[in-house]
Amino acid sequence: MIRRSRAGGPAQGRLDAGSLGDDLSAAQAPNNWLARKAETEAKTDVIPSSDRAGNAAGAIVALIVVWFFYAHQSSSTGFFTTRFGPSEAFLFYFSIALGAAASVARAIIGRKNAVRPLDVLGTAFVALTIAWMLSVFPFDFSHFADVLPKALQFVLRWVSNGIVKALMTIGIIPACIMTVYTAILYVFVRRELSRPR
């Protein structure tokens, strides 16, 4: 005869073992997902020629963006207010430069994971820049279109300070998430790429 314990006997023991297995599976689920994601990323780490050309084009777009804002600054259109000092200028332009540098690096190296540390730095810097710019907000978007030809200014006339502040507030969250996610993914993909094939 099997004597039942106060805890519920063999049946309870089987339930406890099953619950423990479920807990372990739940704890391992994020790690397994990252491992599968890293394996997929490792298989597609080499960037196709078309995507490398796209990254080069992205760097050119970044240069155009820098020119657009520098035209505002050099022409004193009023878009940048008196709060836009040397610190704000550094944060603003350097965050754009980091994004362009990552695009150029991908176009030249042709590997995604090798450039991910630069992506991490870039997204972290963007999050910092957005937070700082929100605190001082050195812009006046009523002058945002002033550097364009008058026939084209209507394209940007709808942009207001309120809209930009809302977008910046929302943008901090994905920037922070992407910084952490990209850093973790870099480690997992690097481990996967280092395995013998």
C-alpha cells in the first residue's frame, strides 16, 4: 500500500514536477527566441549588393538633411531659437552623423552584425538627443519651410511645434528599446557566427 503524505502523495509530486517543467520552459522561452533570431540573422549577415547601395543612398539622404538644417542655421531663418547653443548643435548634428556613418559602414563592410555596435551607439545617442531637445526645445517650426523655394513651402507648412513635441516624446521609447535589443542581438549573433560551420 502506498501511504499518502500530507503534501498529497505521489500525485502531488507529479504535479509539482510538471509545474517545475512548465516554469523552466517559460523561463527559457525568451532565450530560445533570441537564439532562433540570432541563427536567422547569422544566416543573412552578408548584405546583398542592392541593400548596400541602399545604405549608400541613405548616407546621401543624411547629408541632404544636414544641409537643410545647416541652411536654417547659417541663414538665421528663425527655425533655431536662441536656445540652440553649442551643446545642442553637437547633439543634433552628431546624432545624424552617427546614422550616416552606420549606413556607410554597412555599404563598405557588407556585414550587418559588424556594424551593430555603431547602431547601438547611434540609437542611444538619438534617445539622449531627443530627451535633451525636449527639455530645451530650441526650435520654431513656423519657420521650418523657410529655406525651401516659396512654391514648395506648402509641403512643410503643416508641421507645428506641438506635432514635433508629440513625435519626439513617442520616439524616445522605441529608441531606448532598440538600443537594448540591438546590443543583445549583437552578442547572440556574434556567438552564432563564431561557431564552426
